[in-house]
Amino acid sequence: MQDNDELNPLQDIHKHLVAMSALFRQRVCEECNWSAPTFYRKMREKENKFSNAERDKILAVMQQITHEATNYFKRYS
């Protein structure tokens, strides 16, 4: 396994940013008890048809994932 000094920063950053999308979808589906097709259908809808609980869960997942990413990317500071 490579240590941090051997990682290609561009590759590592890109890999983690791409993974964030899948992780966000997975966690929102878990928190809201949705399937992946439901996630994508709700994402395409033009109107905001989320319950307050769904909205709160979506925002909480976003905050958690961005916090985790910020902590991970500190290695490049």
C-alpha cells in the first residue's frame, strides 16, 4: 500500500470526489428508506416535494459527507 507521499494527488482527489456522489446517494437512500430509482426520480422532479423529515435527512447527509471529505483532504494542505 502506498503512503501519502507516494499518492498521486490528482488521482486521489478525483477518486474521492467521484465516490462522494455514490456515497451521498447511498446514505440518502438509507436515511429516507428509498430505492436508487426513487432517489433519481425525486432528483428529476422540478417541484420540491420532500417532507420536512426528508429535507432534514438530505441536508444532514450532505453535511456529514462534506465534513468527512474536508477532513480527508486536509492531507493536501
